[in-house]
Amino acid sequence: MKYSHAITGTIGNTPLVRLTSVTEGITATILVKIEYANPGGSSKDRIAERILDAAERDGLLLPGGTIVEATSGNTGVGLALFAQQRGYKTIFVVPDKVSLDKQNTMRAYGAEVISTPTNVEPSDPRSYYSVSDRLARQIPGAFKPNQYDNPNGPASHYATTGPEIWNDTDGGVTHFVAGVGTGGTITGTGRFLKEASDGRVTIIGADPQGSIYSGGPIHGYNVEGVGEDFWPGAFDASLPDDVIMVTDAESFAMTRRLAREEGLLVGGSSGMAVVAALKAAAALTKDDVVVALLPDSGRGYLGKIFNDEWMIDHGYDVAITPEQAELRAR
Ligand code: PMP
């Protein structure tokens, strides 16, 4: 009989898929790693087990304890999967720009979710970092994974995501592209690929315009889960060879194209990673193999990126044809 003893046993070994439609004018091979194929729906399933194992080992998390984390949603789901199995309670603090669908997903897995204002400084007592810190201090038996500073985040990508990409491309990958949130994905995966290839693989970060990593002025943006206004400890900023800035408009337009043209219903940070991959690939040749990591599914963004009204209200082009406009007016 072939089965997993629990759903968490199915994390990782996600597929690589070649893009064929959004790649016009590109001769390099563009492959995307489909992280929504993880059971909790995102790349963040990968970090939860290692973070909790370490906390238990170090005595930071005891039986019956409570996991309190600042998350844009995906880390919450990953932690909730393991918390269920191990008997922990979960409280997740999100910035209020996180879609209601994603907040409700965490609730569906049994978590308490607390929403906090997005547009305040990290040091502000109302920020999702401050609120989660305070709860972790006040609640007896609470443990805060602190994914922004926890070395087990990058370590899990070093142990799994990196080797999967290396093995699935038979060592042929030449470029790796990932959005940077906590920096765990690009740091762990990038470090593995650099080491495995003796430094030959080029590592490229993708970053929303307005975030600190791509060096422009810091301001708000709408893509979720990526970019920051501070430098997290989980991100080794010396690793990326380049960080490419992508606007929300570019990210969202590509996210919609991936669903319609490639059959890939993915989130906005996935669209952002593909935009960066294509920008990098414009200067590459047919011998290059670019792998872009797509962190989560588009199901969490049906009310936003895939909703024409939301897009128009926020000033984004939805490319409605005159025929569609006429049909909708009937
Ligand atoms: N995209 C989404 C949707 C995410 O939730 C995250 C995690 N914050 C990322 C990208 C970035 O991953 P990392 O934190 O490993 O940099």
C-alpha cells in the first residue's frame, strides 16, 4: 500500500513546468516551480516542520503550547498543519492588506487570526510585528517562530527546494529567480544552488517597487508576501547577484496571463517572479535554463487580482476587449 501517514508527509517535491506562452521573444528555457502543489498551498509548508522541530528540541515550545506568528497567511497555514498533529494552539497576526480569503483559510485550519493595520512602521505598537511580539510575551507557553529571523527557514529550503531544482534539471539550471519576503527561500535555495554548481548558477531576487531590497524609495504596494521595509535576519543579502524591481501593475498583469495562457492559477508574488525571470532572460540564450519559484495559488486572490472591479478601483489595467465590455453591459 502506498500512502502518507499524514498530509504533512506530502510536502515538497513540487513539479517544474515549462512556460510556453508568456515567453514571447525569449530563447532561454523558462521553468516554474509550482509551490501551490504543497498540501497547505504554498512554499511555506516547507519551513514549518524544521522550525517547530528546533523549537521543541531547544525547549522553547512545550506540550500544549501556543504558536504566535506574524504572517501574511501562508506561514500560518504551514504551521497550523503541524500544530494540529502535535497539539499546539495557533494565533496568527496579519497586516490587514492580506486578503480575507487568506485570513479565513487560516481560521479554517483552526487558527485564531488577528488583523492589524498595514501602513504603520514595524516599530509601531499596532504593527503586526509588535502585536505578535506582545502576545508572545503575554500568553503563557507561547512560542513565536519569528520567520524573519529564524535560520531554520532558509535551512529548510537549503535541504529541500535547492536539491529538488538541482536534481530535476540534472544540474542544468543556470538562473534561479525568487521573490524576497523574509528572504528564506532565496537564501536557502540560492546557497544550495551556488554550492552545487561551484558558483555558476546566477541568483536573482524579485522585489516589489516600494520595498527596501531593490533600493528605491520605500512606499506601500499591493502584492502580498514579498518585499519589506526592514532587513530581516533570514535574508543573506550578499547571495543574490541581482535584485529586479517589479511594479504591482506588471506583477498583476502577468499573474492574470499565467492563469489564462498557461493554466497556472497563482498568486501575485508568482506573477512578480515571472516578470523578473523574463526581464533577466531577455539577455540570455537558448542554452540558459531559468527556474522561477511560484510561492502560492491564485485561489487566495480571487477577490483581488482576479476581480476586475478590484483591479480597476486600484488603478490597474484589466485589458477588457470592446467585445467583453459590450457583453457585460447587456
Ligand atoms: N510569496 C508569498 C505569497 C509569500 O507568502 C512569501 C512568504 N512571505 C513569499 C512570496 C516570500 O518567501 P520568503 O519569505 O521565503 O522570502
